[in-house]
Amino acid sequence: MRTIKPLIALAILIVGSISCKKDTKNVEPIVSTFYFIRHAEKDRTDPENPDPELNQDGLNRAIKWAEVFDPIPLDVIYSTNYERTSMTAAPTSVKKNIDIKYYDPRTLDIEAFKLENDGKNVLVVGHSNTTPVLVNKMIGVEKYEQMDDNDNSSLFIVRLIDGVPTDIRLKMD
């Protein structure tokens, strides 16, 4: 009788722990999709200007990006705090009625960023030297190199399904 009580207690613990587990068969996966772009063409007339605005080609491209993202239900738009990135994000922000959130790619905690945007569709506007770095951090692999200075048309898409990344780079010329 003494050995039966501990076995019953153990059986209750095992059954209790099994019944408390989630039924993962019917749980939808958490899908987060991140769209990374570099700012559109900037005004290069003053090479000393560290924060130039977009030139006319850049303004046209920013409007084109808004058209590209029109059918996508974005939840959040991030931009670095520079004129050229803000101006690139602006048409999409206005069209979607989403305020731009500013981020600093040098201090961005990628794991916190993923958690904050879990299950969302996110546009991130950056630079030729920051966009590939962020994409690499998101996918956990050093896959993409710094972008050419004339590359304003690359679109990196990172999809996390239950935290597992997939990625693709498209040219939107």
C-alpha cells in the first residue's frame, strides 16, 4: 500500500501535466513579415550635406513604393531619422494613415524588435549600409552585403513563421 500512494501521486502529476499542455494541432502559426527598403534617390548637389532630401527621381520612387505597399496591410512603418528616409516612408505613411516610428539601427535590439512586431506586417526604411545588416540580423545569417550606392530599388522581405525566418531580395525597377 505504501508503494501505491507514490505511484498514484506520480500518475496524477503526469496526467495533469499532459492535460495542461496546449493542443498545438489547431493553433495558427504566428507570422510576422518585414519589408526592408533603402531610401529613394537623394539630392547629391551638395556633397557636404549630411542629411539631404530626395531629388525628383527619389520623390517619384517614394510614390512608387506607396503603390507597391498599397495592397499590403501594413501595421507599422519604421524609418531612421533622416530627411531621405522619412521622405521615402512618407507617401506610404500617408496612404496607410500610419505614423512613422523612428529607430536607430546602431542601437536596435533585434530580438526586442522582433517581439514588439510579432504577428505584424512591418515596413522598415533604412540605408545602403544598415538595411542588409538588419536583414542579416533578422535571419541570423550573414547573407547580404552592403548595397551599392545607386541601389534604391531593392526590397528585402523577411517572414518569420513561429520565429523561423525565410527571406528574399527583389529588385523593384
